[in-house]
Amino acid sequence: MSRLYEISEKYTELSALADSDDENMKEAVATTLECIEGDFNDKAQALVTVVHNMDSDVEAIDAEIKRLQARKTAIKNRQDSMRDYLRENMERTGIKKISCPLFTINCVAGREIAAINNEEEIPDEYMVVKTEIRPDKAAIAKALKDGVEIPGASLDRAKSSIRIK
């Protein structure tokens, strides 16, 4: 069986011949186009079947990703808990350093950080303003569709899509 792009090329080439003035040629081309269209439909149906079969693989992979993410989170939480346990006990005993041939453990005092108790009382000079300026694509598209010319913008067509129901 031919590949889909080969079938498409044949169909396109024959469609150009369909405008011929020769009636016999038109009939032959029309018959051939019907056959090629049948091949195209068969190939498209086979492709969609493969796509549907891949859905179960995607679902299985998604489930495995979720399972591994949960496992990763559990291991990271266990690591953090064990580090906190060690830190708390080193602080309790006053031990600041433990050395062994493979690594050294240091219990270092934390740095001073600002704690915000009431954000509304903080003076303006200590506040950060975050501003984001970006094009409003929806508004620009609407204006362009309404015939408004906007410098630096134009209407483009997104790629066509395949809907399988």
C-alpha cells in the first residue's frame, strides 16, 4: 500500500488533468480519482486506528508519571524529615560538626531574614510593584477582524486541525 503523501500527490496530479477537454480523458481521470480517494480513505482510517491505539499507551505513561512523581515527593519529604531530625538533635546536644572519611556534617546558624507580620503596615518604599506589559492578543485579533489596522500586528491563520469523534 502506498504512503498517504504519495496518494495525495497522485490525487493532486490527476485533479489537474480533470479539467481536460477530452471526454474520455475526463472519465478515466474521474474513475482513477475515485480509486485513489478510496485508497486515501483506507489509509486515513488506518492512521486513526493507530492513533486510537496509542491513547492507551499515553494513559499508561501518564499514570506511571503520576506514580513516579508521588514516589519522588515521598522520598524528598523523607530526606527533608531526616535532615530536620539530624539538625534538631545536633542543636539540642550543641554538636556543631561531625567528620567522617566520606563527608562532614556542619550545623550552621541560620541567617537573619525579615518576617512580615502585617503587610499593610509596611511603608511604600519597602514594597515591590510588579507590572507586566504584554500585547492583548484577543483584543488585537478582534480589532483586526473588525478592519482596524494595528502597526506591528496582522491576522494569521493557525494550523488546521484534525477532529476525530
